[in-house]
Amino acid sequence: MSQRYKLGRSSRCSLVISEESISLEHCILIDSETMLRIEDVSQNGTWILRQGVRRRLQRHVLETLQPEDILFFGFYDHPYSVLSLFEQIRKLRLPVGSQNVRCPVHGVIYLESRKCPLCPN
């Protein structure tokens, strides 16, 4: 079973990085025990350094990560090791859908596994 974790500036994220160029919800890290993946959902981008080549991830496209990959978020030039990020989130062991999200229409905060109580079916 896959576990999903949000990384961003928001206190609603599983991993919080307080840096202005990092979006409130910057990316989603997915741990499926046998595979590590990432989805960039930001405006300022997520970069991956793999085998000496740095490139920007495509937005809303799942990318499979290698343990030796290094990630960069927004314009913040601090490197994040994939191994250390996933060690941190594996310690959290939050169940899928346990993160809060905000309805873009009503502004109501609710659990990711549910739907906005004010939105019609």
C-alpha cells in the first residue's frame, strides 16, 4: 500500500520547509515500499540531480526516484537527499488520507480522504 506525503511551506504538510520560494504544497512524495516517487505540484519547480545532471521535473507527472538522487525545491538551492527525505517520512508513518486539504471553492479544511462538506456530490 502506498503512502503519500506532502512537502511544502504549509503547516498542513507532512514535511515543512519554511522558505519563500517553496509553495504551500510543493510536491507529493509517494512511498510504495518497493518504489519511491515524486509529483511536483508547485509553481516554482522541483529539480532532480541524477548522475551529475540537474533537470526540472514536469509538473503533475510522477517521477520514479533513485536512492542516490538529490532534490531541490523552488529557488532554494539546498540539496535534499532522497534517502534522508524518505527516512524522515517513514518515521512519520501517517495513514493515507490523513492530511488536511483546503477546498479551493469554499475554503473549508477537511481530510484528504473525504470530500468538502459544502460541495455538491
